[in-house]
Amino acid sequence: HRERVRSVLNASQLLPVITINDPDDAVPLCRALFEGGIAVMEITLRTEHGLEAIRQVRDALPDVWVGAGTVTSLSEYRQAEAVGAQFIVTPGVTEALLDFALTAQSPLLPGVSTASEIMLGYSLGYREFKFFPAEVAGGVSALKAFAGPFKEAVFCPTGGIRRETARGYLALHNVLAVGGSWLTPAEAVARKDWASITEMAVASLADVNG
Ligand code: 3PG
């Protein structure tokens, strides 16, 4: 389990958090991100189209690594696995989800925002976490503080991160990737302006590596 979730975080510095409002958007949107250099993406189950979107992207874009986000129950976890989600992201943790995921087909990136939640994950063997909601839960300073007691923990912060602030997070040694919805601006998606999505991916990658 651990190696698989670690490889998700190692595969891309940026993790787009995608919400699908029009089911026809999923494949062109993910293709646009891939053309911009981002191969790992999270499609949330915040809308009724999430699961179907994951299925479509798995079928149409075999080189894209697609996970399911905003998973909050075991039943959603199983449904996401059934449509081919290659990893699962939760906003927080429950013992039931953490236990289930240890032997699940798709690995879990569990969401934490406190030392107690990290300790719960740690006790079950987790070392990779989503840090959510990153900006309101203390941002870069909190992640620096977590590096003291949790030397092996690595994070993918998401929540309130923008293109301009991503780099500061990635400079931390316990941050492997940063996530966010800034990579898929709602206005651009509504216009089906896929070229601008590709440009945003290219520009964001240049910013974090520049
Ligand atoms: C998430 O689920 O990771 C966040 O909602 C993404 O946060 P953002 O929309 O503030 O980028």
C-alpha cells in the first residue's frame, strides 16, 4: 500500500483537484492537463458525475493516473475502486477508512490537519498524507512544525493553494506534491477552453520549477 501511494506523490509535483459539472468535460479536461505536463489528477465525488468521469478517463487516457477525491465513506471507496480509481483521497480520517485501505485494491492518501490525526495514521503504518485544508490549517508553518515530531511523514497540501503559493510548499522537504483546484479554473472549464487549461498547467509547472 505504502509504496503505491508514495509513487502517486512522486509522479507529479502538482495534483489538480477536479470537480466535474458536465460529464462531457472529463476527458477533454484531463487530456488538456496531460498535454500541459501533468499526469496525475484527482476527480472529486463532489458531483454526481465524479464516478462516471473517472471511468471515462481511465478508458480514454491510459497514460493518465486518475484518483478519486472527496471520498468520505467505505461505500464511496468501493465505488471508486470499481470504476478504476488508481488512488483514493479523503479530506479527513476515520479508523474504519484507514483500516479498510490497508488491504484495499487502490491505495489511500488520507487527509489530516492535526498532530492527533497524523498519530492515528502513523499508528497504522501511514506515512503519506494529504494536508487539508492547508491554508487555514496553518500552511507552510504547520508543515514545518509537523517535521519535528513526524520525521517520516510526507504531505500533499491542498486547500486554498494557488499557483503563486505552490512553490513555497514544495520547497519543504516533507512536501512531495501540492494539490488544488486553481489548475482547473471554473470559468475556463465552463467555456470549454481546454487550451487555457493546458497553458495553466505549463505555467504552474514552470513556476514551481523556475
Ligand atoms: C481539496 O479537496 O483538496 C480542496 O478542496 C482543493 O482546494 P482548493 O479548491 O482550495 O484548491
